[in-house]
Amino acid sequence: MSSKAATPIAIVGMGAIFPGRGDVTGFWRDVFEGRDLLSDVPSTHWLTEDYYDSDPRTKDKTYGRRGGFIDPVAFDPLTFGIPPKAMEGTDTAQLLALVAAYATLQDIERDSEGRIDKSRTSVVLGVASATELTAHMAGRLQRPVWVNAMREAGLPESEVTALAERIESHYVEWQEATFPGLLGNVVAGRIANRFDLGGSNMVTDAACASSLSALSIALHELRSGDSDTVLTGGVDALNDILMYMCFSKTPALSPTGDCRPFSNEADGTMLGEGIGMLALRRLEDAERDGNTIHAVIRGLGGGSDGKGTAIYAPVPEGQARALRRAYEQAGYGPEAVDLVEGHGTGTKAGDKAELDGLHLVFGEVESEAPWCALGSIKSQIGHTKAAAGAASLVKVVNALSRKILPPTIKIEEPAEVIKDSPAFYLNTEARPWIASKKRPRRASVSSFGFGGSNFHVTLEEYVGKTAAKPYRVMPAELFLFSEDSGNALASAIDAAHGQLDEAGLAYAASQTHAAFRADAPARAAIIAESLADLKSKTESLSQQIRAGEIGVRPFKADCVASLDAPLTGKTAFMFSGQGSQYVGMGSDLAMAFPLAREAWDRAAGHKRTGRLRLDRLSFPPAAFDQVDFGAQTQTLTEMQHAQPAIAAVALSQLGLLSQLGLKADMAAGHSFGEIMALHLGGVMNADTALTVAAERGALMAKAAGNTKGAMLAVQTDAE
């Protein structure tokens, strides 16, 4: 690849409204949990009894009735400078974009200390030219058509007039605010107007590639020096019946009502809606001003398909052209990329063309096995059209900053074109993203639009001192409390949920860990799955403490408290030996706790264990049948793999325990576990422990190769 690297661009803020939990943190939680967010079309959009028919050939009917829809969003028009009377004359896309832009600006301004020059801040967004309000207002103008039809039917003029007025009453009346309110290009202008941004404001429409086309212009604004900060992304709230009819008659919608990108069962796409925004600055400026940096954009390539078979038919060679330009601009090749978030619409022709295009570039890399995860957010929220690239970017930026490979759902069996891919595998479960310090984690995003508009952007993690540290995502959080008396303990428990929201649950739990005193006279712990769960349990536990019922009646599940003197006994750590290994071991801890993950990163950069790729052995890509899963289990069981993998797990666990402040007075190990006990005892450091584990496992495997024998493990009581 060429060394002609472009100016790196930092992502310093994000805002989002997507189906499901909606905001940036909630969106990532939905991605991480693999939630299916497709549902039946709501009555606020259109009525299925009016327009749905399961037969795709039925005239003026759609065979699609499901999609990804955002929940109602609270909107105070006065907060955003919109007269309440003008609300009905303003398209939903403009209103929701204001909410997302506000969240994005809050994110960047939180740590800028006023150093963001709004006069040099631009807004460049991908927005479809059509809006829902445009079609609505055009419908109101059809009165002559209704009148002529009724006259031709012979209705009296009085009935014609009455019926026409009755029909017209179902449409919003024209007002002064209607014209700007229905224009797609005003989405950016309204943001610049409301937040007093003095840079350029514009929208781009490249169909389903609109978000990345906007990103392309945003990068030019920054690299040319015309802007110092740019809000970019995509906005799409258009899922009216016209949009469904367009996709139905192409036809592109799934007849089975689901979206399964890269699956052998893929049979079409499903529509979605949403808004995703990112705040961009030149990396050197962001570092100078102390901005929190979520990720760094290294290269973006664009291109057209050129002459093809049809205006809507994708051309692999055209897509590959965009990929090559992105990596030329980045200064590195596809071999350095661990994750590709594909366009992945779920149509058979589209997915095949995309994979063919990817293989034209990634297939040039010599590799013994696939190294790059491939996925698509559309399996969860559908195709958000003009916002599709923005949804993918928000997903990938979160993946980079959290160091987690996100899942793509609904793949029981991969599509034929990827089964024997030399470069790609499908990641169907969230997995730790392990990397040595030799190179940063890198990911790329593709977006392709009708008309042959192709874009590909490549990003990398940021590891500087102002790198984003997002809250972890776990099924539940542990809250610890310690005070000098029972009443004080009850008060501390009551105050736990305070002004919390769901996004801050993990941070609040971590704060209680840092403040906890194990030797305090009064102590309590609660495991909570949500804010509501925490509130319920804190109320119950504090009441029980105040009533003096500790030890009198059982605590509520996942709650415990003690006013007894702390235990004074010693603590021992026992390390497990070979035979305890299993596929997936260590994965959950590594995704939730940085210190636990860093042990795997250390192993990945280790001279001996780095060659083994212990992370790919311990938590490999998902197996799609029992044969593959059995092979993964067998590979991990082999001594030359099992022993260093168990060592990495032990180091990971020790990292977490040290963070919690739990120290051992003594340590022991069963079989191989002795090595890790010696490490904890200070006999050898972590790198030496990994070396010994790798050498011990290799020597034992070699010796066992010429020896027939077996080992029997028996569980029994002490007698």
C-alpha cells in the first residue's frame, strides 16, 4: 500500500436515535446483546389493512409490513426554537435531527472547555431528498383529482364539495413554515441555525450511501482547513407507504419479513429508520484541546460502478475501487483490518456482489485462515437507508473504543459465497477484540447506494491519554456499601439510585467499588440488572436494615448486608490445572473489564504465546455445526494450547481481582495451576509465566505423542 497517508481525523462526539434503546449507549447495548429490533409497522406510519398484501404481484400493495422503528421521542419545540404552531408543518426528520445534534454537541462540549469555535463548525449530513411531509402535502393538492372522479361518478355537486372538504381535512394545512419544513436540505440548516454554527451547512443524497458521502465532504472540510469541527452522519425518518411501495416493487423486501445479511437464508431486506451523528476534528487539534477521542478516521474511498447491467444492480469491481482508494489514503492495507461492517442489506444479489467486491481486495492478502470479522447492523435494525452508514459508523466506533467484536444475528448457516472465504468469517456472538501493542485495532465500513455510488471508510482505535472510556455493558452490576452504622448504611443504600440513568449504572457501581471499606462495621452488597431493579432492591434492603431484621428474615434475592465484625481469616487463591479449559473461557471478563482484557493483549504480543493466538483458541468465531465446535474443543484441549490458554485466563482473573482490591495471603495450584501460583507468589513475572506455560505444554504434547495412556479424574468426598 502507498504511504500517502491523509490527515487523520478524530471522532470526538456522537449522538444517535435508533430503534430499541435509542441513544448511543443504548444502541451499543442492543448491538452487544444481539437484540432483534424489527417489529410490525406502527399505525403512526400507515395501516396494514389499507396497504398490505402477502402477494408481491398485487397492484398498489406492499408485501412488507415489518421494519426497524424508533420509539416516540420527547420533543419540546420551544427548547429548539420552533413555534408549537409550526410543528405540524415541519418534517419529523428535521425535529429528530435537532435532538441528535444536541446530544452530539453535548458530547463534544463536555470536555472542550469552550475551545470549540462554533463560527468554524460545519454541518454535513446524508439525507434523502424526499421527506414524509413532502408526500403528505402533495397528497393535499390532489383535490382536483378527487373532485373529477366524483363528478364522473355522477355525484351531486353539493356532495362532491362536502366529500372533498372532508378528505382535505385529513391533511395538514399549508402555512408559512411548511415550505422549509418539508425540505430535506433544511435538516442541516435548522441545526446550524438553532445552535449558531457558522461553518458550511449542507446535505448530500447518495441513496443508501448518503451518510458516507456526507462523511467524505466532512473530511474534505477539515483537511482543507475550511472547518475546524464538523457534525456529520445521516438522517432518515422516512418509512411511509411510498417508501415501502418503492422497495416492494423493485422488489427488494424480504417476503418472510426478516433481514439476514450474509446468511444462506437471506431473501431480502427490511426497512429501518434512525439518526446517527458524529463530531469530527483534526486529530492534532483534538489532542491539543483535550477532547475525548472515540476513534480515528484514517482513510475514505469513493467511486462509481460505471456502466452496469441496471442502474440499481451492484457491481463488485466498482465497490472494490472504493476499497482500494480508502486503504491507499490510510497508508495500510486490508491485512491490517480486523473488522468490516458491510453494507449487508440481506438481498442475495446485493450480499453476493458485496462479498465478491471485498474478496477482490482482501483476497489479495496471503493468509492461512480468515482473519477479518464481517457483519451488518441491518440484521438488528433493518436498512436505515440514508442513515445506514451512520448506524454502521456508530456501531464500529463503539466496537473500537470498547475493544469488542460485535455480533451479527440471524445466521444459522453462512451464505455460500463466504463459506470458504480466505479473508472473512461471520461473528455471530460478541467477542473480546484482542490485539498486541504492535499495531492498533482497525475496522472499516462500507456503504453502497442505488446508482452505483460506493464508499468505504477505514478507522482505527485511539490509545492516547484522552481516549474514550465508555461504560462497560454487563447483564448486571455489583453495588457495594460500607458505613460506620446500620442507619448510615441504610441511608447510603437509599441514595444509591439518586439521579442515575441506565447508561450510568456501570459507572455508579464502579464508584461504590472504589469507596468500599471491607473493614467497615456495616457493609452491604446488591446485584442489580437495571435501574428499576436497583431501586426496588435498595428500598427493600434499607427498610430491612432500619427494621433491625438482618438475620431475622431472608434478604431479597441478590442482596446481602452485615453488621457483624469483618472476618479475620486469611485468603487463599487456588489455580486450576489442565482439564478445566472450555471454548469461550475468559470471554465475558475480557469484554467487561480492561485489566482482564489486557492480560490477553499481553499474551497476543508475547514472543511465544503470540504465535498461538490464544484468543482465537479460547473464544474462537462461532461454529455453525457440532463438527466445527468439536474441532474447536479438541484444538483447545491439546496440551500445547490448553496450558498457555489457562495461563492467560489466570492472568486475566488476577487483573480483575487486583482492581477489586482482593489480595491473597497464600496461593496453590492443581497440576499446571502451580505455575500460576508461583507467579502470584513472586517467583516469576507474567511474561515468564506465559513462556513457561507455552514451553511446558509443548514439551508435554511432544512426549505424549509417543506414549499411549490416559488419565482418570474422580470426584469424591473427603472420606
